[in-house]
Amino acid sequence: MDNSKKEKIKSFFTGPVIVSAVVLLLIILASVFAGIIAKYDPNEVDISNILSGPTMQHFLGTDKAGRDIFSRILFGGRMTLLSALGVILISVIIGVPVGIFSGYYGGWTDKMLMRISDIILAFPSLLLAFVFVSAFGRGIINAVVALGIVYVPMLAKLTRSLVMVEKNKVYVEASKSIGYSDLNIMFKQILPNCVSTLLVQLTLDIGYAILDLASMSFLGLGVQPPTSDWGAMLDEGRIVITISPLASLAPGMMIILTVVALNIFGDGVRAYLDPQQRKLPSLKKFKKLVGEEM
């Protein structure tokens, strides 16, 4: 491995990025293996043990229905992360092709698709999602679909701007002269060169999706009882926050921790993929590198 590649990797593995990556890994593993880690069924009601404090049996205590908060946090994390990934998946499936076609062809195709995007972006994203869910019914599936559609214009506009830059480069002209089809050029030549920037944006969008889904569940438009979800747990714990603070503080802290870790990790990925944001080596290291190459 040459020195430039070592410096590139070293610039990525900074303290905050490593910590955020470890935190995200632990959250993901805890959510995946919730069935093994949790001691109780997250929906098991125990009337004799309502709003109990932290004990050896219940690490974070119980909620207003006597359900174990720790178990609900674990299973709620699985629901929250899967729902956020569903939002991102919908936005990618629709937004990326729309952005590619719009940026590559231009003309009336670009104008039509971008005007539709502008109309959607003219409304507050969360408010528009509320309208969709209110029209089609409450539930996590409808909430995911609604937010996925709301996220489409932002990703489409980003993809369009990247494609408009890439389509004027030499390799695209060379592909056209060889006789490659437009679909081949768009999805096999141009798209791979846009992936790094899109990956950074999607990393940040997951954090936004978690917040938006939590807001919808908090208002009763997302996950429906008794399914556990961090946003729904916030709403349930809000009523008894003076009696059992952990019922709302625990899911709230998990949302904050996850979103902050995603933002820090996303910034690290952006700094790693963008040469202009990488830290230049010190003068001593630069002289050493030059001396080794000579």
C-alpha cells in the first residue's frame, strides 16, 4: 500500500468517526439480535409491575403497561432502523432514475420532472407526509411510503446536478462514439461516478428519516400500538414523565445518539471521498514523501 493511500485511510479514521462507527455498529447489532438480548417480550403486559424503576430484572424499568422498557428499546430500534431504510430505498428507486433521465436528456423531460419536484418541495416535507398518511390511513407502511415520496425530489435534484456535470466529460463522448446506448451510458458509465456523492447524502438522509418517522409515530400516524418504536415510546412516556422519566428519556436518547452518530459518520465519509476536504500532510511528512518518491 503506497503512502498516499495510507494517508487517505488515516484521514478517515479520526476519533469522532471511529466512535460514531462503533456506536452505529452496536445499535445495529442490538437491533438485529434483539430477540436474543431482550429478556422479555416487548408487548408483554404486567399489571402488577407498572412504572417500576430500574432493577436487575428490568434495567430501564417498566412503562405504564408494565412492559420492559429495555426490551422495547431493542425491538423499537429494529423497527425504527428498518423503517428509515425503507424510506431511503423508496427515494433511491424513484429519485435516482428521475435525476439521471432529467440531467442526461434535458429539454422538456428535465423541465417537466423538475417542475414536479419543485411543487413537492414547495411544501414542508413533514407536513406533506402528514397529508399523505391522513389520506391513505395510519400505519408504519403508509408513513414509510409517504416519507419516501417526499424525499424523492431532493435526491432527484442532487442526482440531476451530478449527471449534468458528468455527461459533458470525455468518457461519455467516447462511449457515444463507440456506439453504447443511452441506458448503458447513464447507468453503467455515469451513475458509478456519482455513487460516492450519493452515498454521503443517503447516509445523512437516514438520520433525517429516523427523526421524521419518530415525529410521525409520536403524533400517532406511524407505528400503531402495541408495536414498539422509539417515536411511539416517546409519546407513551410523555404522559408519565414525572413518575417514570426513563420511559421517555431512554427512547429520546437513542434517537439523539443514532442521529448524531449518523451525521458524524456521514461527515467522515464525505471528507474521505472528497479530496478537497482531506487534511494535507504536514511539511515534515510532505518532505518525507517527496524524498521517498525521489
